[in-house]
Amino acid sequence: MTVKAGKPKSRLDPEPLPRRDFLGLASLWATAGALFFAALGMLRLPRTAVLSSPSKKFTASLPDNLAEGEAFVPPGRATAIFKDKEGVYAISTICTHLGCVVKPSAEGFECPCHGSRFHPDGTVAKGPAPKPLPWLKISVSGGKVTVDEGTTVKEGTKV
Amino acid sequence: MNQADQQPTHSQPTDALSEFWKNLKAAPRLLKETAFRTGKPTTDRSRSSFVFGNVFLHLHSVRTHRWSLRWSTTMGLGIASTSAFLITLVTGILLMFYYKPYTDVAYQSIKDLHFVVPTGRFIRNIHRWAANVMVICVMLHMARAFYTAAYRKPREFNWLIGMGLFVTTLGLSFTGYLLPWDQLAYWAITIGANIAQSPRELTDIHNITTWFDPGGLNRLILLGSDKVGPEALIRFYLLHIMILPLVLVALMAVHFWRIRKDGGLARPADATERVGETLEPVQPVFTEKPTKTYHLAALVKGRTPAVGNGPEGTVPSMPHLFYVELSVLMVTTLICLGLALVLDAPLKELANPSVPENPAKAPWYFLGLQEMVAFSAFMGGIGIPTVVLFGLGLIPFLDREKAGTGEWFGGPGGWPLVKRSIWIGLGAALLVEAFVIRFGWLREWFPGIPQLIITFVNPGTVLTLLYAAYSVWLVRKWNSTRAGALGLFTCFLCGFLVLTIIGTYFRGPNWEFFWSPADWPKH
Amino acid sequence: MNKTKHLLLWSSVGVWLLLVVAAVQENYWREWRQVQASATAPDGPLEIRLRQVVNPTLNISDRCVSCHVGMAPGESGISGPRLAVVHKPVVHDPAEMGCTTCHGGQGAATDKDDAHGDVHFWPEPMLAKNHLYAGCGSCHTTLNIPNAAVFEHSRSTFERLDCLACHRVDGRGGTLRPDKGGMEGPDLSRVGMTGFKADWYPQHLAKHNEAQTGVWKTSFGPISEADQKTAEAFLSTRVAAPRLVEAKAQFHSLGCMGCHKIGGGMGGDAGVDLARSGLKDPGQLNFAQVPGAPTLSNWLAEHFRSPAGLVAGSQMPMLGLSENQIELLTLYVLSLRRRDVPGSYLPKDRVSAMRFNGREFSSDGATLFSALCSGCHGATGQGMRYPGLPPFPAIGKSDFLSLVSDEFLTETITKGRPGRKMPKWGELGLKPEDVAALIGYLRQLSVTPAKVETTPARWVKADPNWGRQLFAASCAGCHGTKGEGIEGPALNNQVFLRSATDSLLTETIKNGRQGTAMRGFSQPSSVFPALTPAEIEAVTAFIRTWEEKKP
């Protein structure tokens, strides 16, 4: 398709493009596809595969003089462990509203962030918290308790 | 204000609502129209609009000379360098999601990238390979610009900008070397920092180090401490991710802008005739040659390359140039990805300040220098590189000739001269190295010799002088600066090649010569 | 133009293909993914994801459990390939303590070779199966380990007393099962850590006396006090790491501590401090002479076979050890990998060693002798000669023991012998009671009772000038003209002159020292004429002239 130069037409005339530039289109789409696929792959990177937080399961030994209804919070954990006549049980101290750590008190739990209050069994007394505090799986062996913060159990489960 | 003033001027409020619906339905079309103000780039005019109406493309000229589009003109090396930079930029930002620039966790974070971060290993490998590809492309690009005499008027200053880009590229690669905080990194940077300190070699001789210590200052500023430690790591990190990339981008913008302002790529005066007839009809924006240059806001005085040139021999940049650029980008990506799939980026033991790597080797492109540093830290690491950079920077101002611009090995002598220079360059470097490896150097013969003598008489300086003498001979023989420059540049390139290869493959523990790593003492 | 388009098309397709390969590699070809795919959870296929044990206090994040998925925290009932099984029941919960804490290796890695540390850039490869117990040394310091002979004796005593009838120790014993009409006592494998009741014997005896029939009557009876002590010594070594204890007992049998310290503890200065020798980086060692794989254990074993062959200039003699001894010593050295342990994880024995000067060797005379002295003086005090080193004197023979007083021995052990290899043990941490125990042990090496001094310490009254000539003729060849010592020991050293009695000197000159080059001068030899008693006294008088502070 050699066309002689030097026959200037108007600069507003369309250039006689080949009607179907299949190769050009294919190459451009291939590029777009490859770059899109690369972008998809790159988007995977920020999604962390392993978390740097320790195992949700932990073992603690309860103090001997733990009174009934008194909370024992192992250091560094967001779990309150109680002991009564029926056995031991663990309640998460992470507020179900926006994740603040609630403080065990005589009336139950108080959240310092938005004023939620919970009964001693974890049910909501007042405030914006939508759900009761979850009960956590706990097991006792040889004077030590093992709590799995990752597994919730039915309210009232004591071992 | 009373209520009456608030009456709508339209008599029928229902019309406004239907207008609203109409506009809402038209929104997608309007979005497209407002985003791309020109229509389909089918005419010469709309193609021009497409280019200068787009912020990312408007650094390009709207028309490109067909000489520039020939593969043999540039081999796409400039675009390849840019592409490699873009790849390192994207992958580097991704790596920053996980990298922690603190000595106690940096190594661990690289291990995490390698082992548990989704795609982390691949991304890090690409980053590493793209960095190497970039260094190679920048070097070759520079050689291309030199051999086609593209540094000549009016491109003198852009040659200097290009040299700035070259140094910045090496700096980026070198600062990235420390970040994994492994043995390789630690000892390479220790050596690098001591090279920065090597002006002491001269100040010590004159006993002025106590009150004039540029070497010590260099090192202190680079490391922020007396040894490579947390301060150095954070400084190198800052240089690597912030300062040097900003410098590079700024220089790149100037570099590209000047290419356009200097009338595109260098080409011979008769380029239009030599590319022959266009394959497409010319439908130029300008139907006659302009007599003035249209700068942004006014007609300015003076002559720029566009003055006196018509559109002959050019084609619209859209799409011709962009196809070329895009394909170079994809080829560069292909190379980086392929290398990244096959070869993992190295990661050695955790940095241990008490056990030096043996041999501790710098990145490969510095091994030529390291070979010379083995005699004089100052001359090899600072003296000769400075002389070479200074000489390179002077070339466009010394060579004011016209013959051969835009042509490979253009100028007096041409390819035969370059070919002979290759043999001389390789031969001289090999001879000097062979002599040194076989017989040693001054310190071995005269143990009491002052360092000052070795600083100025060492294999590096001897080689430099040999090359310089050859170049002066060439200038006289051809009565041309260009001929001397061609010879000198070729020789230095060959010398660099020989020293780098010896440093990479033939130097073992204690920087001793070995025919192959298999002969290294077994450890 | 078309060429460019082709280039763009095919490079793009190439990029796309490479990305697909990378994606497949990332999502399907990773070793751990294939392992997890071949394992099944109790309720269907196992979820394939990276698993790890994280313990910020111990500063570990071990991804080993991505393949050894049965040991991952919170997983149970996983079936599949062998490497996905659960961990053997151990005291330390792997889900809490992690894997590399005990096993070594590279916890961050998720590929087998990298994780096991079989790569040249990882300085601390995983411990091999036969050296597993070395891992205990990362945190633990097993204390009061006797030498091999004493240990063997205590073990056989324990077995002779038939304790294994009811108790299990290290997986043995407890054979009288409840369902067989017997009863089972507590497992004693860790009793050295957990401790046992001081009144176990009276309690056992009371049960025995109460019982009319059954195991208490038949399998237990009165035990002598000596046997009780021996059995208790055995029990205090039970820390669930029997092989490591055996290795340590071996270390305490070969006198290594005569030359080596461990982390600045007790020991001589002639050799290097062995602290953290189990963490030597194999990448920094020379394997040119080492057969087999370039592992630290192979290097150590070869080092024990031929020390100077591996470490140029090493003074360590070839000890002529059996392969079993080498294996044990290798295990022991590998266990020298003590790390800084955060306070909440410090084990009792380590605290005891750090704060209360708990010792790793037990303090009975036999162990003290074999741990500290036997390297130079020989296992039975017979003296040793190593090529390239001065001969070490025999101290266990009756000729010597019958001559020296306890005071002389105490003085020599505590203050050392200047100019000789004998260190000042008093300054290195040997307490007076240890010295007494040592001397007690030495004394029973020969049947001769200790010399009881009846004569005064200084009784020789001869002419030293006559002695000078005799000394120059007969003694100076070995001891030097001024008694400074050449091949033989120095005689002009003040500690020796102060503590040695005249009787000791005259008798030694007369009869010589067995096992050394010192011959008796009462008989003529091919080189030297015999000395008369008067001449010997003259020599003694001459030797006395070097004493600076006369008593």
C-alpha cells in the first residue's frame, strides 16, 4: 500500500486506515490483558497470608484465692476467667460494638469507649453494643486452664 | 428576600425532572466525552489532539520522524530503561508493604517476603532483575547516544542530564543493596562506605586529615555512624525509596522534555531522503514550513529545531510511536519476568559485623572499580571514576564537528576505527591485568613504598594513561576530536568489561585470582 | 509497523504466559500446598493455607507446621502423609514453644531445604534425629551430672533395687501392671526437674511394713543408706533427656574441663571456651578433611578423631576415643547452644546455674577427678604423654601418694604449679570441700595410706655448694641449671618449695616418679651414677637455696 507523498489533502480529512486492523487490535488487547492480569496478581500481595499475632489458644493457671464472680484476666489477654461452684468459664472482654477492651467490674463489664454495659454473664445491659460478649471455649487440666480465644461456645457453658 | 424571588424561572417543574433523567441517562456518554475530549484519533488533527491533550503523552511530539522509529536508530534502549524503572517503581512500592527498615527485623521481613507473602518472592525477584536490566539498559543507551554522536549540538546538555540519570541509577541500585541486611549487603556497603572515605588516602599523606577530612565526612554523612548499622540502614532506605527516585523522576522529565525541544532524536541531515517515501499519505497539520516556533504562550525569538523544517519524513506519533514504545515496555517486562521466574534474588546469612564475607563483592557493575580499588581505594573508587565522568561530560563541548551525527559510529574513522579500538582496549586491559596477576604490583616488590606513589601509579592509572595516549594519537592521525573520542570511549568500555568480568568470575577469597569458583578453598 | 505490532502482540502474550506460570507456581506448586492437599481433616479436606506457630516472647514464627500440619496450633485428627502426623507427647507444647526452639532450622521458611537449613546461607541447620536431645541445651542446663562410671553405677543400682518393677523411667519399667494384680508408681522420667519427696524412703518402707501380701511386700524391701543415695543421684539426672545426660557424663569423664571452660564457668584456660560451640556456622568451617556431608556434627566427630588435622595449630591431643564416645561427645558439644531466654521461660535448672552457682558436674571426688584432672593425669592418675606437649606426671601411683602429704596436695591443687600446665584451681572455682573430695578420691587410687609426717618439714642440713655441683651434673639436664625447668618441671617455683617437705624431695630423688622421666637416683643408670643419701641431701639443700621466704 505504497502511497506517494506530496499530495497534501486537507488536515481535516480522515486518514485512510485499514478498515480492520486485526493485528493492532489483537496486540493492544493482549497488552491490556497481560497488564490487567499482572495488576490482579499484584493486588494479592497486600493481603497478608500469615498474621504476626500469637496463637489464639493459651494456657494460664488461676490464682488459688479467686473468689466467685471475680474476674481473672491473664496478662496480655482479652479474656476474663471466672470460677464458681459449677466450674470455670471464660468470657471475651472485647466489646461487640467497636472492639474496645471492656473492664470487668462488680456489676459486670463496662466499656470505656462508648458506654456499653454488660451483665456478669456477658449480656448487654445498656449502650450501643449489639451482641452479648461471647463465651470462649475453656478446658481444665492439672490445675491449669486452656482458653481458645478463637472458638466461642454457648452462653452458660462451664467446665 | 421574600418568597416571590424564590420562584423558579422555569414555568414547568416537571421539565426539570425529565431533564434530570435525560442527563442521568447521558452521564456515561458525557463522562467519556469529558474524559477524552477528542473523538477517535483517525485524522491527523485528532491524533495530534490526542497526544497533546493527554497529560501522559504530551511529552511526545505529535509527529515523529521515521528515522527515529527505525529499530536500528535506538534499539529502544531509552524506553527500555524507562520501562525497567517503571517496573522497579511498581514492584518497589509493593515490597514496601512488608519491608521494615530496622536492623533487627529487616532480614526477617525479606524472609517473609520470600516465603509467606502472596506473590512476594516473584515480586522481589522482578524488582531485583528489573534493577539489573535498568543498569544494563542505561549503560547501553549511553553507548548508543555516544556512538551515534547524539550528544552534539543542540543536545549537549541533555547528554549531561543523561549522565546524571546514569549515576542516579547506579546510586539507586547500590542503596537497594543494603536493605536485605544480609552478609552480602553488609560487606558490600562497608566497602562502599570506605571507598567514600578514601580521600583520606591523600589527606593522610599530607597529614591534614585532622582538620581537613572530606573522606571522613563523606562516610559520616553516608552511614550516620562510624560503622554500618541501624543509622546507615535508615539512610539508605530513605535514599532508595525517596530521594533518589525523586531525583531520577525529575531528571527523566527534563531528559524527555529536552528530547522534544531539541527536535526529537538525533538524525543525519539527509535522514528524510534516506528513509525514503512514506508508506502513508502525508496529511500535515502545517501545510507549509513554519518560520516561527510556537512556544506555550507566545511567539518567541530565536531558532529552535522546528524552524525551517516541514513535516516531511514524519508520521503521527499516535499510533506509530506508541506501538513502538508499548512493545519495548512489554519486551522489557517479558525479560524481567522470565529472569524472575528462573532465578531467585540472592539472600545470604544475616549480617554479621564480626565475620566478613570472603570474598565480599560489590554489585557486579562496581566490580570493575573493585578490581582497581584493590590497589588504591582513592584512585580506583573515586579518582578514575571522577576523571571518566568528567571526560564524558566534556565530550559534547570538545567535539563540535558535524560529520556523522545520528549515524552509528559516525565520524572520521567510523566502524574500522572502533573495531581496532575494541582490540586495543581489550588487549591493553588484559595485558595489564595479566601482568598484575602474574607479577604483582609495586607493594609486592618494594614493601616500604609510600602510598602516594601507589595512589598515582597503579594498574588503573596505567590503563587510563595507555588509553589516553592512544586517543591522542587518534586525534592527531585523523585530525578529529571525534576520532579520539570514539577510540577513548570504546577503550574504556572494553576496560570496564574486562575488569568487571575478572572481578565477577575470576576473583575469589582474599581477592586472589582463580580460574573458576570451583578452585576456591573449600569451606 | 506490522513488525512492531507483532512484537507487541507476542511479547504481551509471553508476559501473560509467564504470569500464568508464576500464578500456578504460587498457588499450586508450593511444597506445603501439596502436602496439605494430600492430608485430610476429620470433617473433609484440609483447608489449604499457611500455618505457623507464633510466640512473640520467644521471638519465633515457625512455619514448619505448614507441612507438619498435624502439629499446627488448633489442628486435630489430621490424617495423611507421615510428615503431617501429630507431635509425640512432650512436656513442651509445640503449639506454644514452636519448632525451632528445640530442633533448630529456619522457622521462617516454607520450603523443605530452606526450612531444614540444608542451604549454605543458613548458619543453624536442623538437628539430626540422633542429636535431637542437643536441642534441650538451648534453654536447659542439666545440673550435677556425674562421670560415666559413677553414672553407670547409679543406674545399675537403681535397676538392681528393682525400682522399675513399679516405676517407668525413660519408657522402660512399670512392668507390674494394675490389671496384672500389681500397681503402677509414678513415671520418674522427669523427676530430676520436678523433684521428689525427701521422705520417699520412709514412706515406701511404711507401705512395705503395712502390707501383708502383694507388690508392696514382694517388690520392695529395706534399702541400705548408700544405695538410697546412689538411687537418688540417679533420679536427679532424670530430665527426660537420657541420651544428653549420658553424653554429659561422658564429657565429665574425659577431663575436658582441665583445658576448656564453658561460658566462663569452671575449667582450664589452655583450650577455647566451648560456650555456643553447638551453634558454630558450618559455612565458616573447613570441611576439606571431613568425610561425609558438610554438617557440624560430622565436623565435630572428625575433630575428635584428629583435632589438629582440622584446626591448624590446635594443641588439643588426639584422645583415641571410641566411636561411641565420639558420638556422645558430639551430641554434648552440639548441646552447647545456650540462648538468652526471656524470664518467663527460664527453666529451673538454668536459674539455679545462673543465680545460685548450680554446677553441671556433680561434686563427688570421682567426677571431679575425671572431669577436671583426668585429661592430663590420666583416667587412673597414671600420667599422660601427648606428642608436642610436656609429659604430665602420674599422681595416682603409690610411690607418689605415699610421699606427699594432704597439705602438699591441697596447696598444689589450689595454687597450681607456675610454669607448668597445672592451673590454679582455687581461683577457677574449686572449693575447699571439692579439693578434699578430690584428695579423698586420689588416696583411694592406691592402697597406700597418706603419709603421716613424723619428721619435721625441714630437716636436711647438708652443704648446698656440694649440692650445686651434683645438681649441675645429674639434674640440670631436665630441670635447668637454675631449676627453671626444661623437659622436667621447674623446681624453683615458690609454691612447690613451700609445700614440698624435705622428705618428699629426698624420697623422690631416691626413688623417682613412676610414669615420668624422673628416675630413682639410688640406683646407677647408663647415664648417671647413683647418688648416696648424703649426696641426695646435698642436692636437696641446694634446691632449698631457691626458696625466697624460708619458714
